[in-house]
Amino acid sequence: MLYLLDGSPPDAPFPDPDQAEKDPNGLLAVGGDLTAARLLQAYRAGVFPWYSEDQPILWWSPDPRMLLSPDRLQVSRSLRKTLRRGHFQVSIDQAFSRVIRACAAPRSDGDGTWLLPQMIEAYETLYRQGIAHSIETWCNGELVGGLYGLNLGCAFFGESMFSRASDASKAALTYLAERTRHAGFAFIDCQVYTEHLYTLGARETPRRDFLAALHQALARPAPTDWSSPPIATTELEAAR
């Protein structure tokens, strides 16, 4: 069943994700807005926005859900070599606006972007509220990769990543996995299956199991401080 959100208050609870469409998989609701209040209601319910420029706001909760357990990140031999070389530095919340705009840039495969200006503005609002975060990868002072997402409780909701150098986005994900592993996070939400995420250790999980894990993760406090100055990836590799 597809729900219409137009006219509903931003802090109204989302419909039960079990009511989402099977085709297209996970489409639950249409319309509404991208206020911080509505976005937080969505993520707490296991729902996220995803739509194109010619569409209304679409809200999704697919079944299954792609999740990465922080302690199950698969670091390939080649990535380990990259980290050990120390060409990269990684940091947190040093360049959120630059990261999200890099994620919004057109891809080399010619696909457009779902990160429209109103979505960028919405996530920047959450960043200013200390809810959205970015992981940056640097090389000689230049931003060459990164990712961004949201933290609620002990869950991290990954949204997008970009790379301008080989392994740059993987270095950012490795840093995120280490930080969340040490903080006892339940999972990094990767939303939907891709072969790339699978090779990094993410696995599909039935939606009912994801929602149960999310309920438990939201009951635990989020870290109080995410910020971090750049560190060399040699330190990151040594910590694994």
C-alpha cells in the first residue's frame, strides 16, 4: 500500500514498513518534505528518501536490507597495501559540504544524480545539528574521496560515497568501520545490494531482522564526539 504524506505534519510517524510495495521493492510513501523532523522520523522507522529530479519525494524501506557489520568489513590485500603506504589521510567532519557535493557529481557511467539541491540542503541541516557526518580521504591536502551518512543511536546510515583516486572511498569506509566498531555500533546501513558492497562484506538482511536490530540500536546513546583531525592510513591499518 502506497501512502501519501502531503499535508501530514513533519513529525508524524511513518507507516509500517511492512506495508511497503513489493514492486518496486520497498516503496512506502510519496510526498511530504525534507525537513529535519521528517527525515529523523523516516530513519528511525527504517525508511529513507530516494528520488529523481522529475519525481515527487519517494520514501523506501526495501526487503531485504543491505547491512555491513563494522567488524566484518573485508579489507582486500591490495587495500591493505594502500593503507600501509600511508599516501592517504582520513578524517571526520572536516569537509561535509564538499563531500556531499562530490557525491552528487555525475558519475563516469553517465548516470545522473539523486542528490538534488534540496536533499543536499536537508542533509547539511542535519550536519549542523550533529546528526549527519562525513568521512574524508585526503592526499597531499587534496580531498580525493569520502562518504557521508547519519548517526542515530548506535546505527550509522550510509548514504553515498565518491572516489577520485583508487581506494580513496574504501579508505573512508575502513575508517568508518573502525570508529563504529570501537563504539559498539550494531551496523552500517547500506540500503540496497550492490556487488561492490558485497565484496566489502555487506550482506542482505530480511527487513524484519533489520527493523529489530534498528530498534535495539536506537535505544543506545550515540557517540558524543565524531570530529577528528586527519590521521595517516598507516595508523588505521595498525589498529585493525
